[in-house]
Amino acid sequence: MPTIEQKGVTYQCLRVSSPLNRFERKEHDVVPTSPLFRDPRSPLSERARDLLGRLTPEERLALLHQHQAPVDRLGIAAFHTGNEALHGVAWLGTATVFPQPVGLGAAWDTGLLRRIGDVVSTEVRAKHAGDPAVGLNVWAPVVNPLRHPAWGRGEEGYGEEPWLVAELATSYCAGLRGDDARTWKTVPTLKHFLGYGNETDRAATSSNLDPRSLHEYELPCYLGPVRAGVAGAVMPSYNRVNGVPAHVAGDLIARLREAAPGSLAVVSDAGAPTFLVTVQRAFTDHAAGHAAMVRAGVDSFTDNDRDASVTLERLRTALDEGLLTWDDVDAAALRLLELRIRTGEFDDPELSGADPYGAIPAEAIDLPEHRALAREAAGRSVVVLRNDHLLPLAISPAATAEPRIAVVGPHADQVLTDWYSGTPPYAVTPADAVRERWPGARVDVVTGADRVALRALGPDAWVSVDGDGTVTARASEATYDTWFDVIDWGEGLLTLRAVASGGLLTGARWILTADAERVGGWVVQESFRRLDVGGAWALQHVGSGRWLRVQRDLGALVADATRPEDATPFAWETLYSGADDVARAANGADAVLVAVGNDPHLLGRETEDRPSLAPPEPMRRIWRAARDTNAASVLVLVSSYPYVLDEAYDDARAVVWTCHAGQELGHGLVDVLSGDREPSGRLAQTWPATEEQAGDLFDYDVRAQAQTYRWLDGEPAFWFGHGLGYADVAYVGLAVNAFPGPDGGGGDADVEPLSATVTVRNSADRAAEELVQVYSLGLPGARIQTPRRMLLGHERVRLAPGETRDVTVSLHVGRLAVWDEAEERLLVQPGDYELAAGPSAGVPALRGTLTLPAA
């Protein structure tokens, strides 16, 4: 196996021989110019080889950048890998926005994920119909397991259990791929391979994976959709794995390709090729780094945005220096051509078997059925964490007075989107949905923001908003134009919304304006911090790191002071307290919804891990203001991740969590709170009881760290699988059928089926929806230690009032496989495994035994 040695490290690279047994052509050689091999009925590999053979060396090399140049003489259009489609089409304008993946994971529903994937791929095709430059290779889903709740990108993953992640990802990919046997609706790309779970120094840190963590925890997330043949590409991660940058880890890439039933392209993450030299310092020059990537199996370079020239020049240098051969280039180019052919791009529409999705029109965006599915998904993502006879809300018009509902908190009347969201065609807020559901009620909406006026002490003038949105310090009085609503998101991070303009204060254009609709962007421009300077405040624009000052004479606020002592000090006059406003709204209300949580662009997102797992103090103040006034307060957490809830929330009679659930967040939430939809969401990620219980963010040994429900030693706040319904479901019987034969493979596919029968009873007078879960609790006395808990199967069941039913749960015995270091393979140990059935990983309502005989 060829190697490249840099910085004292020898990299073993996957070397792929060219599929074309041909001589090396020069630029002046004659190449075929006859019509493309467009018969869709021909084998994929045959068509790709024919097309590759028509290209000059330079044209083949040009395929290796994300933005592939057109080949006009052959009628080959420009192409680029990668459109974001994590939970809807992103960055391409209006599109249906579904709940964040962490919420979709809580649905535990493969059918739902497949239907969502199908809608997303339809909208990608619609975007492509409107603009053929929109590519059909999508960069989704994210299948990194949610090992630690402090990871800033936890919102992008499905959960902490790799087998559940694999199930959901396979289904989402199947929807994205489509049902046609030959043509793919879109080509899904799995992200991010491998061991990626921290943002802090993400390209510099090494995720050190012992063999058990690698084979039992990380790889299954990817192998599921790859083996199913529904993923057409994979993206390596920024981090290093056991010291080797993931983008040159040829042995790991080879493992995936060996598992794939067809072609599997590998696309780099943005900027990662350059990082090999600049950040990771694994190579002394870019030509060597680029050569190592190609020889490791990476096909496409996402670097320098649309400018392919830098990448291509580095690859030419690698060829000239003998670090790379044309065979290596051909192997990568062939896989990228196969990816494009799969989408029907080169099909002759007159021939049988041509692209069946080519007729999807540009108008297939925001269709009524897409809206309905978005609402269903938002409701299915809601998890009732605690309920002391407060939910569902019992609100009906009274004979003497109208009911009154208070909806309070920063999420009361807004829907926030994250970095990988599209532009929703509309947004239903919790307050909107409450008004719609209870039209006869009075609905009081309070954000909990403090209303303030700022007086610049230098010019001794009040800060106000001009008609064009420009912010100046020239007002002589604190009038309406000087009012700002301030939300403290924690860690001293503030957003200020001008009451007069309705826009957020932003430093995007150096001279501050108050016209931003939302917090957003790769570098957030709408957040600020304040520093006490002798009894006044200096304000820092976080995006630039600069401090605010007032320009002489004209009085415009600008973010350009490099030191706080150069900033203009402001007197901070609070006109009224947001907490007091919340208390007034809650006083005497029939129900109070306290909607608090995070902004998905702040304090935890791509490039930024969470500074704390605890709810921020301002959120606590809003909750206490409501709960101390009205015992009928429901804590509604709208967040991208779990919280460690402290004693301030112990008296919350009802706690409900939802992710940032997209355009139908309000409907989905209120459908559950009202009881119109039976709560069906179940946590796919454990909520720890303390910060310490979550373990070390940078230690990837889940077993040694006692991380996730599998290895947790102690009681969390809420277990993996937890979620309450409104009916009372009892577990009354468990039977395990006799094991018919050995699993033999150590994979997820059992040689012969095995199942458990769980008897459940609904004793309530309303229908119940229960997620029946079956776990292994380990093998006592095992030679190789087994996890404390392991999800073997789950089955959703709907029970009529008073109904008792036997539920058959398929058990995936292959999940019990552990890595045997002596034999260097996965194996299922024989013996008597303890089984438990119940509503979560922490409630073994019924116990049994699964006996696996020796092979």
C-alpha cells in the first residue's frame, strides 16, 4: 500500500487502480466527440467509463473540485457537489422548513423520516427545475452520534444511540434517494466521517477512538445507510482520528467503500484540504496534502469557494512531482461521474427508463401536503418531560368571563431558524397557535425582555433610530424612538430590538442600524456584550470584537473602537423589567406557557460549543416570575439541546421540550399541549442531572467516560427514550421467543428473526400512543464487558381506551456484538442476557432473559 510521510507521520493511503486500462493521453490527443452514452438502461459503470474516456486529462482533473467546469464540446453542463438539505432545502430561498434533526430523532419514526426526505428531495428537484445550476447531490444527513450534550452542533444529529441514528438516517436517505430502481431523486451525503463531536479547535483536536468506541459506537451510524445502498456519498470530518486527519484516513474510507453495494463518492468538508497544511500541519505543502487526500479516497475538493484554480494547480503540482498518478485522478473522476449519472443528468428523455423525476416543476415548493407534513413532524417532535396533572390544558369559554392565557418568554411569539435552515414560507409562533386553538380566549403575549433607553454620556444624548434604520445618539429626550427591548441569552450575550423599527440592532455595516429581522449569518452581527465602566456601560459588538462609540458631530453609532476605554459609555435606563411584565401577564391567567430556550445562532452552534449545560440565569428569572405568580405555569423549552435543570425548576408541574421545529412550531406544540395530538415524542438523547455526569467533551471513550445511556452509572434527569403521554399505559407481560440460531456476523442484520412479545394495557379513557422499548441489561460474567443497557428493538403502538394488546418487538441481536481485541472482530458472546421492556432506558418495567447459545 503506498504511503506518504510528512511531519514524522506515515499515512497509509488507499490506492485505487484506474478502471480504464488505457495509456495516458496528452492534451493534443484526439478524444471522442460523438454523442454521450445516454441510454439510461445501460449499466452505471459502463456509462461512466465511456464518459470518462471522452475527457481530456485536464477535463478529468477539473472534476475533482466542488465546482466542476462545463465541457461544452460534449454538452456537459457545469456542476457542483453539495446542496444543504439537513431538515429542508437550505440557502436557496423559500422552502419547507422541518424540525431540527434532534427533534426528528425524538419522533423515533422511520416512516416519518422517509416521508420528510421525499418532500425535501422533491423541493431540491423543484429548485433544480427553476435553476439547473442547483445540484442534485445533497449534503445530508448528519449521522454523528450525540455523545455529549455540550457539542455545539448537537442540533444536527438524531440522537446518542448509533443503531437508532442508523435507522433514522437510512430512512431519511431513502426518501432523498427516491424509489426508482435506476435513477436517484437526489444523492445523499453522510456527514461527518468520523468521530466528530466538538467544535472547540475542531480541526486541531484528535478524536481518540479505542477499537470498541470505533466499531461499537461510531461506525454503525454510517454502515447502516451505506449497506442499505441509499447513501451515494460521504463527507470526512474536520478533526483528526487517532492523530490522523480524517481527510487522509484511507483505511477508514476503505471500510465504508467495502460495505457499499455500489459507488460511494467522498467529498471534502469546506476548507479541509487547506487545513491539512495551515491548521493541522500534517503536510509541509499543499500538493502533498492534496495528493494524500486523493490517494486516501477523497474525490471532490470543497475549497476556495467557487475558485477551482487553486485546487487544480496543487493537484497538477502533485502529478508533476510524482505524488499522484493519472490513475488516481481517474478513480476519483469516475466516482463523481457515477454520482452525476445516477441523477439522470445525461439520460436521453426519449428512451425508456429516463429520469422519472425530471418532470417535477419549479412550483413544487410549499405544497399543501408539505405544510401538513411539517405540522405533523413538529407535533411528533414534542416531548412531555414532566406532567403533574396540568396537561393537556383544560381551557373552555366560561359563562361569566373569557378565559385568559398568557404566553410569555423570548419564544412566545417568534420562530427561530438555524444555520442550516431554508427560508420558511411562513411561521406559526406559539402565540399564533394559541389564538387559533382557543379563539374565545384572551391571549396576553409578553417576551420577558427588559425595555431600556440608552443615553450616550459623551455627547449627552439619547440613542434613537432614524427613519432609515440608522442608529444615532442625538435625541434630547427618551421618547418612543429611543426604546429598545433587550433579551439576555446568557453568558452576558444580548440582542437589542428597536421598538420603533421592530428591527434588531446589527453591526453588519460598521455604522449600526436597527433593521435586522433575525439573528443569523456565519458570523453573527446582532449580538452584543456590555462592560461596566465606572457605573456606565461600554457595549461590544461580538461579531467584530469592536466596541461602540458615537461619531463626532453626526452622532452615528459605529463599531470600531479597539478598546473598551475608547468606547462611548452609556447610561442604561430600564423603563420596565421584563420579569415584572411576565408576572403581570401570569397573574390570574387560566394557563401560562413560559416559552424559553436558546437562539440557535448563539452559545452553541457550528464553530462554538456550549459554554454550559445549565439554563441561563435570565431564563431562570422569567420562569420564576411566572411560576411564583401562577402555579398553572407550563415550562416550555424551545432548544437545540438538553439542559441540566437545577432546583429552580423543581416545582414545575409540567415541562415540555421541543426543538426549533420550523415553520409549524406553534401548531405542533399547541397540538400536543391542547391534547389534540397525543404526545408521542421520546428523547433520543439522555438529559444529564449534572454537568459532571455528561463527562469530558473531548474524551471519545464512551465506556471509560460512562457516557450515554449505554454506560451511564447513576440517575440522569431524563433517560434516553423518556417521554410521557396523557394516558396511563401499564406493562403487564414479557415473553421472549427461543433463539433459533447464532447471529454469526456481528452486524445489525440477524441471520434469523428474534422477537419479544410485550403486553401493554391502556387503562385511560382516551387513546394512547406508546413507544414500547426492549433493552439488554448486559451479560453477567461476560468475558468482554457488555454495555449496562443496549436498545435491541422498539415498536410504536396505538391503544384504544381500555385496550390490552400483545406487541411484537423485533430484537436485533447483532447489536450485542462487542469488539474482541484478541480476534480483532465483532462477536456476540453466548450466555443469558438480562432483558427489560419499558417506556425508557431507565424504567425496566418488565424483565426477562434472552439465552444465546454458543455457536
